[in-house]
Amino acid sequence: MNQLKTAVTLMVFNRPEATRRVFAAVAAARPTRLFLIADGPRADRPEEVERCEEVRKIVSAVDWQCQVETNFAAQNMGCRRRVISGLDWVFSIVEESIILEDDCLPDPSFFPFCADLLERHRHDHQIGLIAGYNPLEESFPFKFSYYYSLPTSHSIWGWATWRRAWQQYDEHMRGWPEVKAAGLLRLLFPDEKIVAYWSAVFDKMYQGSGPDTWDYQWVYSCWTRNLLSIVPRLNLIQNIGLGPEATHTKRADPERDLPAGTISFPLQSPPAITAWPAYVMKVLSRFYTPSIPSRIRRRLLLQFRSMR
């Protein structure tokens, strides 16, 4: 089996079982370069010391020829600072990387999919990232292997990007007051519910009262710089971390908990880099500002799955 030439970054914390499954998928791809980023245990949760240590042992068991770089925090940094500082470190060393967190289980085809498109769009500054997760694969109306869209928070459930794109990350969202005052979100999204939802989210993140996360700022950075994501025709990532042990998504969600499929090669590329606005509108409407029928559908799906 050929080794994956593209660097892989794996971010872990305190979930040994999920980490073991994701690391096994990485090991099967056998990347020639591996970046390991780990957060430390929280001071008020002594039981995490052993779990964090177990996780680090799991990902350190590299049994193939590989250049391994580690960035393990001695103390807990929190989701926001650990991810941002970790990716800053990665992109101070390499120009591009595939990125996985400990709960994003990839199909084997995810790795060559990202590697192919990282190379293909390396110098295309319209493209900000390559996503592996697609919660709306049933909506795909085209014959191509992938398409282009504005990114959402789902876009980083298994993804890849370049140093040139990460350098545009704006953690503090410095331009948000002007963007909001100018009504620029309405230029992107005609739905007032979507505009209201994301305005409230960005207000909190700008003011420092939002959750301890980094991905809302990444979405903001991409939207305000017109950076597109590449979305695969099929969902290539199964999120195995939804539920009580998750950092943010504490409840199971049957519409997000999707199996990973396998994409075929060679990839069939679209003839033009043109965003598909309906995709991001559907994602934002279904998962961020769901209608009452959508909420009922979700509840019924969850009940159905719990009975099986």
C-alpha cells in the first residue's frame, strides 16, 4: 500500500475509545508526516489525568515509517486556545495538512480525496478549505465528485487546508461591528432568521461571551473573505463523538450522525469554481435555524433509532 504523502494533523484530548478508532484510520493511511496535538487535563477533573495519558499513548504508537511531531499541552488550554495554537504550530512548519479531531472517523477515501484537492487548488486563493463531512449528500444534484460552497461549522468535521488560508483566520473578528452595521450578512443570506441567528453568534464571539470554541471565528473569516469550501458528493466522515462526552454537542442528533461513504477515483471535477448557494442555505436552515417540522422530524428520527 502506498503511503500518504500529505501531512496529517490529529487533535486529541480525553476520549480513548474514539481516539483509538480515528487513530486506526490514520494508521491505515500511513502518512509520512504526522502532527499530534493534545490538550491537557482540566484542573478540577482529576480523572482526566489518566484518560489524557492513555490517549497520548494511543496516538504515539506509530508503527510505520513516519516523521512524527508532537505538541502536548502540560495543562488544559481549552478548545479555543488549544486548536488555534496547535494549527498555528502546524502551519509554521508545513504548507498544507489534512486535519482530524478525535471524534471524526474518516472513510479511507477521505485521505486521497483531500490530498488530490490540496494539490489541485494549492495556488487557488478562492478556496479556503476542503471538507470531508456532507450532511446533505442526498441533495446533490450534479454528476461531479465535489462542488463549492460557503463553509459552515460542519465543514471542519474532518477537513484540510493550506497555510495561506489559515493565515486569514481572524480569532478576534476585528471587523465584525463594521460588517454588521453594513448589513453584509444579508448579501449572503436572504433568510432573516439565518441573519439573526449568525448575528447573535458573532456578537457573542466578538464580545468574548460565546462558547470556548474556534470554529465560529473560522466561519466568519471565510465568509468575510469570500473563501469557499470544497464539499464531497458523499459524506466521508462519521462523527462518533456526538453525545454526553462531546465538548459542545451534548445531545445525539440523528441528522448529523451519518455513516461515511466511499468516493470513487479519479475525481470528476466541476468545470468551473462556482459556489452552490442552495447548499449552504439548506445546511443553515436545517441545523442552525430549524423550522418546527424539521424539529419534529429530528425528534422522530431520534426516537426511531433508540427503539432499534
